[in-house]
Amino acid sequence: MTATDWLVIVVVLLGIIVYGLYKSRTTKNLDGYFLSNRSMPWYLVLLSIMGTQASAITFLSGPGQAYADGMRFVQNYFGIPLAMVVICITFVPLFNRLRVYTAYEFLSRRFDNKTRLLTSFLFLLQRGVSTGVSIYAPSIILSALFGWDIFWTNMVMGGLLIIYTVSGGARAVAYTQTIQIVMIFIAMALAGYVLVSSLPPNVGLGRALHLGGTMGRMNVITSGRTAHGFDWNDRYNIWSGLIGGFFLSLSYFGTDQSQVGRYLTAQNNRESRLGLLMNGLVKIPMQFFILMIGVLVFVFYQFRGAPISFNDSLVTQVQATPYRDSLQGLQHRFDSVNTLKLGAVQRFTDGSDDKMKGELRRLNTQAEGYRSDFNKLVKAATGKDGNDTNYVFLSYVKHYLPVGLKGLLIAVIFLAAWGSIAAALNSLAASSVVDFHQPLRGNKVSDPYHLSRWYTLGWGLFSILVAQFSTRLGQSLIEAVNVLGSLFYGVILGIFLVAFYLKRAGGTATFTAAIIVEIGIVLLFFNEKIPLLRWLPDISFLWLNAIGSLGVVLLATFFQLFLPKPPIESVSQS
Amino acid sequence: MNDQKDKVPVFKSWTGWYILVLAVLAVLIGLFYLLTKTFA
């Protein structure tokens, strides 16, 4: 890291804090603090929605995912446009008409307080922990690659944004997210340009894609079918993307307060709808572009020789163990395959030998086998996870991007983290105040504005604590939290689906169904660890969203058959 | 004033927007399928 890179990082981060404070002026009440007085135009809503969803890990693991597994991850986003349409038809008009502060507030009007508290509690639990891990996840990668102290990296990643988030609430969050997302696009586009221009002169974009495709990286559409039928444990295919992704997106954008809070800031239904629909239009191309950068990084390394692991610190750690000789042998075999592969790649890109495809695939499979052996070696030597997917892009940034741009890309990682964390803190505070504190105090809170600022600060400090605690628990926690959302999202969505579409179902039936299905989902997910449940099929976590929401709908309908009908007022009110 | 604010832009009703979003999804899937066929 040069002084210029450090200067870029400091200027960008300080600039965002100052801009956030400048945009902090808002009315000192809940409307101003949590909803920016419902004044936002659609394009700010759009950028805020995108900035909330796109965390630092999106930009770190996206290219790495394509590097390791190809483009098929983009199918994960196919459900978003479908969900945007349903949310615009059903959720948006109702939330705006009832002028709620949180999505869960609607549930107390439709059902009762216990259902609202349960749903809000599931949200706070899931979002509170995952926000802490979303500070830790990029911090651990940056500290491993650049040798930074993890404590201070966590503090900068999760601490500085608290200044403007506490001060300006939803308004400061939305305006800073706008600048952040624009800067992220510019930096990623520059990185893509540098990547293509650093390929050999005879390799244009088309030839690069042919090379990536030959080695399995252009698998954009996959069916999930195998010789034995459909693979339910296959994470990314067109069906899990359309169906599982639809339920996940419906739950995330329709019932997660960190997103609902963004489009509730819109001036009216029209601006909320436009923001969401535009998100449905641009999200897939954006993810496609991020993954394409990963394919280009993969092609780039075919000419430069990829390292056996992009996480340098793991290699150093294994070298300091008795497994050092095994690593040396593995490294030697990996380098030999890389040399052979480089020759084959050059003949392929010269166009002189199109029959090189088979040879390329064979050598690539062999190289991937050695990378996989390295992961096993890491596990045996250190007990750590050797998966380096999240390190691929940043390693490229560190070693190959020019001075200045390297600093900008690192600053962008911080900005992406800040955008999603700021929205999360704002939504956690909103739900704490509106769904818990006020109802439990009989709605007799004298100064909810200052109370909300304290809650925002409290959640910010809690998230940093979780991040610092995660440092002790290690990488496996990131994976655990990635699936945490899917354990709860399905049930939360199911409660809302009952509220919207089953007018005759009451609070008690829905509450009971939600509790039972939540227990069922957790048991289904951990079935391998429970001897009595090992007969249950292994299911990719994306399907849990669909199972959870449909389970609540069906069970609530069933329970309602034995319960008194809810009063007509509560049904018609909503 | 409120009517003006709630007026649907470009199309006559929101249904037009919904069809556009779903049509773009279909086109993208079609393009991705072609990309897969061409390069993979």
C-alpha cells in the first residue's frame, strides 16, 4: 500500500462521514428520523435499496464465486423481479395506506401484539447478529491480506458510520448510500477495464469468454438435473433461483425492516413502486457484471499463474507446521500443472489449435484438484477452513491494480459495508422503538426521537461487539450466519402471506403455526446431527424459505378451522 | 395534486410496468441461455 492509496482511502471515508453529517438535518420526530418525512424520490429509494442489499461481501465474494464456480450464481437473483412485482401490488399500498413505521406494526393491526412481537423478535435476532458478522466478514479478509490489526479494522468497518447514522437517521443513510453505490459502480467498472486491458494483446473480451467457458466458468444457466434426476441439494440453478429466490426476495424486500424502511421513505406509492421496480430491472445485470469480473480475473490468472491459495496468510501458517513438506510437494505439482496449462492456454488463444479444449479442461480439473488438496491440508494443519473464494478479488486488487485505484477499491469495500450496516442499524432501532419499547410502555414515551438515537447507537455498539467476538470464533461463523436468514425468513414471510391473503385467519392460528414451523425448519436444517431425523432429505438452504412460508400458510389455515373467526374490524382495517 | 403525484409514468397503468419487468427477466434468461450455449 502506497501513501497515495492511503490518501484515497482516508479522503473517501472522511468525505462520506462529512457528507452524512451535512445531510443529517431532519425533523426531530419518528417520521423524520426513521422515514425521512416520507420525502424521497424514486431514484434515491432505488439507490438506497441497492446500497442496503449490496454489502462488502457482495463485492468480495461475487467475483470469487465466479472464479471458483462460474457464472451460475447469477440465477440466485432471478426471483427478485418476480418479488418486486408482488410487493408493489400487495405490500406497498398497504404499508403506505396504514402509514406504518415498521412492517411488523402492520401485524398488530391485522392480528395481535403477540404475533407482531414474535415476528419483530425474529427480525431483531437475525438482523442483529448478521449485522455484526457483516462487519467482521470483510474485516477478516482485509486484515489477512494486508496484515492489518483485526480489532481496528472492525472498529473502522463498523464504527465510523455510526456517527452519521445516529445523527441523521434514514435521511443520512439514504443520501450516503447514493454516493456510495455510485462510487462502487465507478470503481468496479474501472477494475473491469483494467482487467480486460491487462490481458495479452491477442485476447479480446470474446476470446477471454471462450477461454473461461472452456474451463466451465460461463455456466450462466444450469438446470440442476443430474443422471439421477433433479438435485435438490444443488444451490444454484434456474429453478432454485426462480422459486427459492422468489420466496427469499419476497421475504427480504417485503418483510425485512432494513429494506421496508427504505421504500417507506418514499414520497408516495408511485415513488416506492418505481424504486422497487427499477431494482427488479437493474439488479440481475448488476450481479451479472460483478460475476463477469470474476470470470475475467479467472482468465487473467490463466496467463499469470494463479497461486495455490489466494489467502497468503494460510500458506504462511501451513509452512510453520509439520505439514510444511507436504505443502512443498503439493506446490511443486500445482506449479507444474500451471506451466503446462499456460502453454495450452496460449495455443488455444492463438487459435492455432482448437483441439486444446479437452487438454485445457483436463489440466484445469487437475489444478482444481490440487487447490482442493490444499484446503484439506489447511484443515489438517491448522483446523481452519481453506476456502479462499472471498479472497480472490481482493488478492487481485492487492497485487495487480495500479496505485490509487487500489486505494479506491479498498475504500469501496468499506463504503459497501457502511451502506448496508447503516440501513440495518436504522431498521433495528426503528423496530426496537416502534415494536417493543413504545408498546411495552403503553405508547407513553415522551421523547421518541432521542430514544431512537440511543437505540441506533446501542445497536451499533452491539454489532461491533459481535464482530469482535466473531474474531475469536473464526471463519465458520460467516457461513453459519449466511444460512441464519433462511432459517427465519420463510416463517416471517409466511406470517405476512397469511395476513395479506387469508383474511379469515386470526392471530392465534398464525402465531401457533409460526412457532411450530420455525421449530420444524430448524430441525430440518440440522437433521444430519439428530439421529432420529437422518431419514429426512438434505435440502439446500434456499428451499427453506419456500418450505417455511408455505408451511405457515397451510398450518394457520388448518388451525383456524378449530378457532373462532377473528373480529370483522381487524380484517377490514387491514 | 395528489392525482398528479400518483399518476403512473410512461404506461397507462402499473400493469404495464409489471409486464415490462417480467419481460426483461425473460429476455435476460434467454440471453444468458444463449451465452451459456455459445461459450460454455
